[in-house]
Amino acid sequence: MDRGKLKRLWPRMPSESEGPGPRRSRRLGSEPTSRRVRLSDRWDAGFLRLGDAQAERPLSYIIDGLGIHYDATAPSELEVMLEEGGWESDELMARARSGIARLRAGRLSLDNDPRRRDLPARVPGRRRIVIVDQAVGDPTVGFGLAGASAFTAMLAAAAADAPEAERLVVMDPAAGIGRRGHIDAAAAEAAGARLVGDPVTAWSVAEDSDRVYVVSAHAGFEAALAGTPVTCFGLPFYAGWSFTDDRLHLPRRTRRRKPEEVFAAAYLVCSRYFDPYTGAPTRFEDAVAVLDLVASRWRENAVPTLCVGFSAWKRDWITRTLSAPGHRPVVRRGDAPLASAELAEVRRVVTWASRMPAGTEEACREAGVPLLRMEDGFLRSIGLGVALRPGASHVLDAAGVYYDATGPSDLEHLLETGSFPPDLLARAAALREAVIEARVSKYNVGSAAMPAMPRPGPVVLVAGQVENDASIRLGGATVSGNAALLRLARGRNPDAVIAFKPHPDVEAGLRPGWVPPDELAAHADVVLRDVSAIDAIEAADKVEVVTSLIGFEALLRGKPVTTHGLPFYAGWGLTEDPGCSRRTRRLTLDELVAAALILYPRYLDPRTGLPCPPEVLVQRLAAGDPELARRARTPEAVLKQVWSVIWRRVLRRG
């Protein structure tokens, strides 16, 4: 059923784009006012949440023109919908079933704090009963027509109903970490139950129990969605519809409902979802995708982590990048060899790939600690890394690193063996078009106008690089230096217009790779100084590089590319290159894009600090987001850092 028909059935229902107005007070009868929506509307945080993340707007709200979903003292729009019916279309119910499956697969719930753990292992051969405590002061208890005595009654009932079962008491998975509940260890033990002190995940309660007892906790609804029997000692929004064992009765609720019908009404009709990066309205499915991405990155970072080989200016950035709620990495200073005592305290080591301290790989191998090499992603920032501008994307590679052609990397393995389903390829094609339309590249620098070509003819863009860069040393280069590349390009294209683009770091005088004026005069027709990479690529008919990322950016724009080395994008049938025996698969351009821009890197939204998909970063880069510029160091800070490096080297030499 479309939203128009729903609004005719319930004319007070707000539109999907309508934001929250007054939040329902914790005390009945006390209602603040707002002009954003009707004064009678109540709103509350929805069922998909990003915790304390500083989003543009919370991920979900529930807005109700009659009451609020957890308040059983009066009707709510959700309750009226479920009682009256008429909205249960096949499309809506299919979305509900798909949404439930997606939440279960991603282990997504109201609270997605990565410190939560699954329930402990079962006692073999015994049924398991889980009793869900709730935080003192939780308003859903009182509004659910229950009180503190309900928790005592619940403990006693579980013991009477299943005296032979293993009975566990857990804190409500929707409660914040560390909240005090109604049931302490002594009370649990007196009732023959065991108190689980650690915070637990909602879906382990739902799926690893034979029955769940709740007062009004949302965990009871998730258990019902998983097909686990639920006993309620209060009246949460999902009780009274025949699929729960209810110890209280609410005469207004007479209709028999399935859990997926309640899900459809609560999550798909009565809830509003918003893009946390822009604040714009979005669909439930898109909100789930965002939550899944953020929760996955938090879980990835929720392990004791030691960071080594990072420059001083990167330490704050790396701490933010590799943190999760309740977890912060230790960023080690200096480049001394790792000690076994250090490694005994961590579960992973992250190192900047090109600055990894000597002996790190061997030490991690001996200690059995995973080692991840970190580098910038392929869409990075507005400004250069050498100018101390933090990147908004990075990669973590367990096998190697993408620019090292001497051995395999996670990216190479993904390109050689990965699966690229149609929906992923469609997304890759759309992302590629967005990158082209937005005219973004890795660094997005260069403000000079593209000069006129000196004569007609095909234009060959030759991209210079930093000559001591790791991608040159380890990238299988078949030429040595920018001058040699320029000579080779002229020899291969004698009649073409050769346009040479120096690397921005070299052009700034900060890294080696300078080409003598006589070499430029002899082999280049034009030198593109301070010209953006995108302008240079668009003006070219062909591109020649050693391992430069400009070759990848040219491929995105349909230009023929020759590599005189083995960058990550070479060897797959898309470029003219020396070839690599490990790379046997022939790829399409969108398969390359899917791996290199979607699956392999991690992205951080520079505005909210949240993990984000690449599409968000492309939007930020295209808009010249001020936060990207603000995060850059001042020239004074750059100069201070340069002098610091010089003095350290002087002191080392004695």
C-alpha cells in the first residue's frame, strides 16, 4: 500500500521527509512545543541507531500523532494500525521479511556497541532460558504498565516454568554499557539463575535461547522475529498480538498478528530514516546499509591495536581512524624493534607500509599477531600528503600492499579471485560516472589553466612520479627516473605532442624527481605545471606512466594507458603493460572499479567522522568540503615538521 493510502487511513501520519517535533516527555502530560511538526505529535529515537556518533541527523525516528509506541497507557498510531489493518500489501510484507533477514545477517540492533559479545557457550544437553533485565529508570518499563516488582516476578516465573533449564540473566542489549539494572547477582543466584555481567548482543539472545523472558525490552521483539518463544511481564508495543506469552492483558489489542507484520508497521510505516551524512530523508534499506557499514568498521576496530611506523602528524588522525566505541589504538613512537611484551598485549599491529620498522613482520609472525599494512586510498583529500593533509580514505592489507608488485596483496587476490555480482557492478558503473562527472582525483590539486597545445596531433600525457617512491622501487618499473620515462615516451610516439605532468610533490620541491631543463626541451612539447590531473587526462589521447595513479584515473575516463611497471591496475587486460604471471584474469573496467574503489578501501566522512561509502566522499571532494581543507596543517606547521625531520637526521649523524 502506498503512503497516500496510509495517510487516508491515518490522516495524522507525517510524511517521510518530516522531521521530529516535540519529543514525548518522560512524565505523562508534559509536552514541549515545536513548530516543525504538529504540536500533538510525539517522537522518539527509532529502531536503527548510530550510538553517540556526531551525524548530520540521527539515523531514525518514530513520529506519532496519537501517542508513542512504548506507552501502553494510551493508543498510538502504531497500535491503531495493527488493530485496524488494511495496509498489509504484498510489497510491504516482502520488504519486511527482507529487512528482518538483513538485520539478522548484519547483527544490527538498537545498540551496536562493539564491546557487546555473544552469549557464553551453552551447557550441553540443557535448555537455555534468557531473562532480560532492564536499566533502572528505563521509561518503557513504567509506560509498559510494569515496575520493579515485575523483574522479581519474572525471575520466579522462569524458575517455576523451567526448573531444569540453564537460566541466564542479561542486561537489556538496548541499554547503554554500564547501566545498573533491577536484578543483581545475589537475586539471580537465589532464583537459580546466573548473572552474565558482560554486555551481550541482541541477536545472540534472540537466536541462542529456547525462551526469552522480558518486561518490555526490545530484545523480546527480536527474539520473536527469530522464532524464539517470548514471555512478557509488561506491555511493550509488540505484546498483545498473540505471538507472545503475555502476563498482562490490554483490551485494546484484539487482533492476531505475526511478528513480521508488527515489524512492517513499526520499522517501515511509522519510522522515518535520514542519511546521517547529509540529513536528507532516505529509505529503511539505505539506512540499514549505512548502519551495517558503520557497525562493521566498529567491530573491525574493536580489538587491542598497536600502530607503528606513523609520522608524528598522523598520530591524531590514525587514532580517530582506527577507534571504535570503547576502543582506542596505541600509537607507538619511534622505530625501535617490537618487543614480545608489546605484542602480548595486542591482537593486531597496523603499520604505515612505507615506514614499517625493521623486523616488524618477523616479530608479528613469531608472536602470532596479525600485521596490517596501511596506505592511502585512491580517493584521498584536497591537497597533498606531503603537505600534511590527512586522507579521508585508507587501505588495510594483510597480504602485502597494493603498490608492491614483488608479491601478492589483498587487492590483487580480490581482483584475481573475487566475485562481482551484477548489483555490485551496477554500483561500480554508477560510482565511476560520479567520479568522472565530479572531476575528482586522488589529491584534487592544480589550479592553473590547461595550456594550448603547440601544434595539432595526438596528445600523449606522460605522468612524472616521485623517484624514490615505494611504488617505483617495488612496482616492477622498467625505466629509471622521470627523464628516462620522458625519453621512452618520445621514442614510442615520435609524431605526438608530448605533454609532461610533473608530480605535485616534485613540483612543490619537496620530493625527488626533477627533470633537467635540457631533457624537457628535448622530449616534451609542453610541461603541465600546477594543472589538475583531470584536465591533463581529458586533454590527452593516450597516457604513459610507470606506476602513477594517473593511469588508473585515465582508465576510468576511457583513455588508452601504457604502464612501464606493474601498478595494481595493470596485468588485467585493460592496459598495455609488462605483464605479471600472478595476474591471469581478464577484467572489465567496472570489475576493477568495484574492487579498487568499493571493496578494498575504507572511507571516512570528513564532516561527521563516520565510516562512509565512497559515494559520500566523492560528493565531499566535488563540493570542496571545508572540513577537508580545515583538517590541513598550516604552512607554519608544515615548516615546523620539516625542520623537525632535518634536526632528527642531523642528531642521528652525530
